[in-house]
Amino acid sequence: MRQIDHFITGGSGSAGSGRKHQVWNPSTGEVQAEVALGDAALLAKAVETAKQVQPGWAATNPQRRARVMFKFKQLIEDHMQELAELLSSEHGKVIDDAKGDVQRGLEVIEFACGIPQAGKGEYTTSAGPGIDVYSMRQPLGIGAGITPFNFPAMIPMWMFGMAIAAGNAFILKPSERDPSVPVRLAELFLEAGAPEGLLQVLHGDKEMVDAILDHPDIAAISFVGSSDIAQYIYERGAANHKRVQAFGGAKNHGVVMPDADLDQVVNDLAGAAFGSAGERCMALPVVVPVGEDTAERLKAKLIPAINALRVGVSNDPEAHYGPVVTPEHKARIESWIDTAEQEGAEIVIDGRGFSLQGHENGFFVGPTLIDHVTPDMESYKEEIFGPVLQIVRAKDFEDALRLPSEHQYGNGVAIFTRNGHAAREFAARVNVGMVGINVPIPVPVSYHSFGGWKRSGFGDIDQYGMEGLRFWTKSKKVTQRWPDGGGDGSNAFVIPTMG
Ligand code: NAD
């Protein structure tokens, strides 16, 4: 059995707890590896290393730090195929989609290559007589990232790319379900010239996460995963005086106005609802046609498009999507379809009990379409995170606007229309963090920032871009004067003003 170890300076040695977690190949349903699960003692060792290496890295001039990022970018590009195959074999997403996972992380590394420019401070000369004011951003010290299974390359790079470029050391605790790519990224980062110990990968479950939350020398934690755990991380991390950003689950809606180009919508929806087996936080699992006529026309076009989807093993180049991540997750998705049926929704296309010929043990779920879903149903309120598209019919624009605005999650939303006024109104008024206008998966590019609202995001600073830089640094403000010795008549008995 292949063993996946921590990536820690000096080796994990005997400091690990000895516990292990099975890593599946979701396409075959076989266990393909075991990953070591760490504990507080192992974390303490990693933090000691990080404390040694971080001050030197922070003192390295930003152009030299950027060169490591440039080299890392090159190495990822050179290893793209290998990374995508490894990712796909543990996650189950198809190879091209796995390349997208790597690529969207790489784009944050590209932004991080610009750290000398992005990290420049602000300066005001002569803010008062002979007084200058400037601010600088300084690294926090040691940052940690706790990441979900569904983007094992992209999300770790969102975090450590920005944190390390800004001068921090970083400890990554990736998902124990697909841990190999994060380790490979850390190996490549070392090869790119990063000092040993700057980026360490510690595997684990709740035990390791709790150790991270409680360690006094970890200054900031970035988390992405499900909402209840995000809230827990936010609360416990903040109680321990850490800076915390914690992104949670999602239930993104796609509003379809009567004037939308339905062929385009169906094409976009198929990819956004079923791509990666629906295991994306920016998937579009709810479609909201406005008006009965739109609903009927849309449904008529959706049915053949969904029936034409090809489900396959993750390295099938013809497959639209592959298996889901674990047998437990397959069972959970199917039980949500049961719930929807019991709640009175119409199961138009039923993906339960799907079996792929020759791969009967794989964790496949067939594409599922559910109509007449209503806001009071549990299957609407909760995240399903599978290849399941729900239709919620809205009577008019205001009704459609209310649905995503009032939902507990507020990650992404899309509107499909040819009407600029409706789109503009929607974008301005919807109570959701990321909006697509005729764009089904509106993940902002790396030089903007990513973050949802409501139960999709706890904390107040977004991921990557300038927001990421702000999260991983603290600002220092300096007010200076250099008196010439003659006395300038100032006194501090009265609060100084620039009046
Ligand atoms: P998860 O919450 O199960 O796991 C996320 C991380 O938390 C993992 O590293 C895991 O080891 C750790 N963890 C699990 N249980 C824990 C516990 N009880 N205490 C402490 N830590 C624990 O999430 P997942 O299933 O890996 O990922 C899917 C979820 O992530 C979905 O809800 C999805 O919407 C969400 N997600 C959100 C975003 C976003 O940006 N908002 C992006 C990707 C995924």
C-alpha cells in the first residue's frame, strides 16, 4: 500500500500519532493509499521549524521572494500533466478539469510574482510641517491553511501563494481525502528555491485542526470547507486571538429571465451543475426560471442535454464528469434525492443507483434533475454537493431575486438575460458575494478577490488578490519628523491636528 507522509523538515519521525486514513481511487472504488494523520506533537515540531526559517524569509527582499514564485510557476507548468493525473486519481474529477484546478491556483502564484509591486506601502510627504506619514505591510509570522477535498491544488495555492510571498512561513493541513497533490506542490516549491521549512504539509483530521487552532505561535488561519466547520474554526480561532477567514458551503442559484438565450443557458448549466460531479463551491445546483413559460421551455431543453451527459472514469477523455469522492458522499447525495422525492418534488431524471459498466464499484452518481422544488424543502435549504440540478420556479423578477438573497448561503449567483437593466438591478440588489451576468461560475480572476457572504464566509477579508495580501500582513503606520534643532513650537498638550 502506498504511504503518504507529511512534508515536514527533518521528516515526520516518531512524532506522528500512528493513525492513518484511507485514500480511495473513486473510479475503481479501491483504496489506493494510506495517509498519515498527525497530532499536536507533530505540529509543535513543524512550528519550531517555521519559527526558525520565517524571519530570514521576511528579511529577503521582495524581488528575491518573487523569483522563487516565478520558478515555482515554471515548475508547475512543467509538471501540469503529472499533477492533473495525480489529482484526478484521488479526487475523481476528469483530467482536463483537474488541469483547471491546478491552473486557477497557478494564477494566484502569478499574482504573487508581483509581490514587490503589490506590497509597496503608502507615503505622504509633508502631511504636516516637516512631517511625513507612511505605512508598510509586515508579515504576520506563521500562517496556516486548512483546505477541502474539492480543489486540492487551487485552494492551497490561493493561501500559501499569498501568505509566503508576503513573508510568512506556512503550514498546510490539506484534506485527508486527496492529500497527494498538496505534498507534490510543497516538493516543487522547495525545488523552486524556497528555504526548507517555509512550506510544510501536515496531514490530519479534527485532532490536527484543533492543534492548529490552539497553537499560540500560529498567527492566522485560512479555512475553506463546509459551513458548520467554518463557523467552528472562526469562533475557536478568534477566541485564541488569531486572524481567521473561514469560507463555507454554498447553494448557488442561476436565475433565467424570459429573454435569456436558452441554448446558451442549457450549455452553461450542464457544465456548471454537473462538472466535477457538482462538487464545486461555485457549482450552479439551483436554476430559477422566471415565469411558467420560461420554466417549461428550459425544462424541455434541459432534459435531452442532461440525458446526453457522459459519466466516466476520471481519465476517460470523453467523460463530462467522473465519480464523487467517497462511498459515504455517494450515499449522502442519493439520500438527498430521496428526501427531495419525499418532500414532494418531481424527480425528472434520476441518478440514483447508477453503475458504470466495468467499474461497478466506483462512486458514480448519475445526473439528476429535480423540478418543482420549493424554498421550504430541506433538499433546497441544504447543500447537496453532487450532480443534482434543482428547478425552483419563480413568478417574476422580484421573486427570483428573493430566493438567493434569502438563502442561508451567499457564495455565488448568476443571472441569464439579454436585458442590461435587469442584470444591473440584480447585481446591485442580490444578497450574495459573487455575481455572474451570463457567466455561470463567476470565480473572480486572481487579481480580484474571492469570498462569499452569509454562511458561505466567516470573517471579513477575502481570499487572494489585494485582499489576500491584507489578510496575510499587518499594516504599520509611521509618522515622522526630523526637527532641525531650532524648535518648531509644537506641543502635545493639545492633540496634534493638521488644521
Ligand atoms: P469539510 O468541511 O469536510 O473539510 C474541510 C477541512 O476541514 C478538511 O481539511 C478536513 O480535514 C477538516 N475537518 C473535517 N472535519 C472537521 C472537524 N470536525 N473539525 C475540524 N476540522 C475538520 O469539507 P470538504 O467536504 O472537504 O469540502 C466540501 C465543502 O467545502 C463544501 O461544503 C463546499 O461548498 C465547501 N467549499 C467552499 C468553498 C468556498 O470558497 N466557499 C470552496 C471549496 C469548497
